[in-house]
Amino acid sequence: MFDVAPTELMLVAIVALVVIGPKDLPRVLRMVGQWVGKARRVAGQFRSGFDEMIRESELAEMEKKWAEENARIMAEHPVAPPPEPPAPEPAAEGAKP
């Protein structure tokens, strides 16, 4: 992401030490670390929300395609009514039930 060479990082650290001073440097670094942590959490929440919106959009699109495919299949192969049960045969005379 950022191309920072070790020498550039060392230069920034030396300038920070000179400008801020050795007494306040740990407090400032702690604050910077907290800000970076907050920024990462916000970015993570944004990313997860964006991913969720994409996932819901894809699911809605898939459900629409499935409904269209189901309608096409049902139109090609209509459901036949169930066959009627056979009528009972009349009992023969003299037969015992």
C-alpha cells in the first residue's frame, strides 16, 4: 500500500523525536496508535456493510432467476390432476363379505 523504506521511517522517527521531544513522544505515539485503531475499525465496519449489501443484492438476483426458472418449468410441465380412485365393484349375489 505505502512504500516506506526503513531509512525514511527512521528519518520520520528522528524528526518526531526532535519536534515533540523525548518526554511527550510515548503519549503522542499512543494517541496515534489509538487513532489508527479507530480508523481500522471504521474501515472494517464500512467494508462489512458494503459486503453485506452486495451479498443481499446477489441473493435477490438469484431468487428472481430461480422464480423465473420455476415458472418456466411449471409452464412446460403442468401438474396433472390426480387420478380418480376406481369405483367399487358391485357385490356379487351369494358372495359372503
